[in-house]
Amino acid sequence: SLLFIPMFQVVYSIGLIDNIVGLMVTYLTFTVPFATWMMIGYFRNVPSELEDAALVDGCSRLQALARIMVPIALPALAVVALFAFTLSWNEFLYALVFIGSDSQKTLTVGLIGLVRGDTFPWGPMMAAALLGALPPTVVYVISQRWVVAGLAAGSVKG
């Protein structure tokens, strides 16, 4: 990543190296722009007449956003949240460099710690990988309803 060294310097200067909070802030620096970019495309396709009608009915802009736009955008928000979660869950490089202590390591970095030279303990590695795949699977199963609703809403005209 092009911004890796400056990002390390910033995280180091504010004292968040070897701290899970520093890693979370780092993940926000690439998931928030991604999510914003994805949601801009979605909100551009929502008819502005819906917001105008809410304003005519007496809603403020914030109320129109909360009562009209966000419920319409729930499927898109679910998809973007899934992408951001997956991106953060699978990230390796920042976690490897920013976290040094064993108690703070992420699963992806911990898996590499199982390798000793040219010896690969396949059983423990596969067990850890399977356990590591459970949280994303649970998140996908729970949010599947909103993803399917978003696909269905985008496919029906009329």
C-alpha cells in the first residue's frame, strides 16, 4: 500500500502501536472511503422526489434522511457493511506490522505464527482457519435477508 509508511508514522506518533484501537483506526481509513464511495452511487439513484415529499410534509433534512432515505438504503448499507467487514477481517499487512504482542494479534497473523521454519502444522492451521471462517459466515447468514431484499428491489420495475 502506498500509504503504509506514513500510516505507520502517524499511528506510532499517537502511541497506538501494539494496540487494537490503533488497528481499528487504521482499518477505518480505508473502509470509510470505500463505503462512502459505494453509498454515493446508491443514493444518486434514489429519486430526489422522495426527500422533497418528506420536506413538504414537514420533515427536516435530518428527519428525511432518518425516516425516508436510510430505510430505503438498508439493503445497500448491509452490502457495504459486509464488504467493509470482509476487507477488515481478511487484512494482514497492517495487523502484522502494527501489532507485536501475542495477546493483541489478529487471527490472520496468528495463523502465520503457527508456521515454524519449513514445518507446517496442517491440523492446527486448518482448525484455526475453520474457526476464523465462522464469524464472517455468521455475519453473512444474518445479513443475507437485507442483501436478497436489495437484489430483489433492484430487479423489479414497475
